[in-house]
Amino acid sequence: MVQAAEKPEPSMVIDLYGVREALTTSSNSARAAVIDAIQSGEMVILRSVSHELKDLFPELWDDFKAISPKKYLHSTAGTISVGTQLMERYGGSLLGAIPTFDHFEAVAAARMKKCKLVSGGKALAHCKDIGSKCQLNTFEAVSIYEV
């Protein structure tokens, strides 16, 4: 009797900005790599993505729904607590510009799961900045092109 292959442990977590970039990129190989990673279980999706994507980018909703199967990573009280601690540790700049809490939460979720964070655009830069400024030596934020 042949046993079904077990799904791998996730090694990546993708946030809203990574999903958006993956679904809008002109690079078919990057899009396919992200979708394959989600379907294989190698990449999990932050749970908030399903709600935010539908509200903020309704034109991408059908493409997102078509990805199956997919596994979500739920935010817990622990994730929110760690995100808050990172935000306090990060502090504010002289101009008051600080990444939004969802960036801190994404960094916290990826760190707690011991995964790379896949993001895109300005959010990726913010997440890398959080990792650097908070001296998170084992944290890695990557773009969809590095999947």
C-alpha cells in the first residue's frame, strides 16, 4: 500500500502584500512558485489576508480563491503580544514614520513559526527594517522572486 506524501512543514509565511504582488506580477515563474509553495503546504498565508484581500483588492479575489488547497496561519494573542513588543522596541523615527501594526504582526508570526516572511512592495522594506532595527538576527523577509 502506497502512503500519500506528507505535506512539508511550512518554511514561509506570506502576507497581504506578498499575495498581492504574486497575483499581479508579470513574472509567470514567480507567480507559479508562490502558488506551488502554497498548494504544497511549504507556505502558509496569514489569516487576515483572506479578509483584507477581498476588501482592498476585490479584482484579485477570484484568483486567490482559485488557489487550493491553502493553509492559514491564525494570529494568536501571543503573536499580537510579540508584535506589540516589536513595535515598542522599534520606536518611532524623528519624523514619526513607523510601519503599521500589520507589518509588526507579520514579522512576529513568521518569527514564532520560524519561517521566512514573504512580502512585497513597501511592506517588504518595512519588514526588513523591523528585523534590522529590532536586531532579529534569525529573521528573514524575502520577495516573491526569492521563493
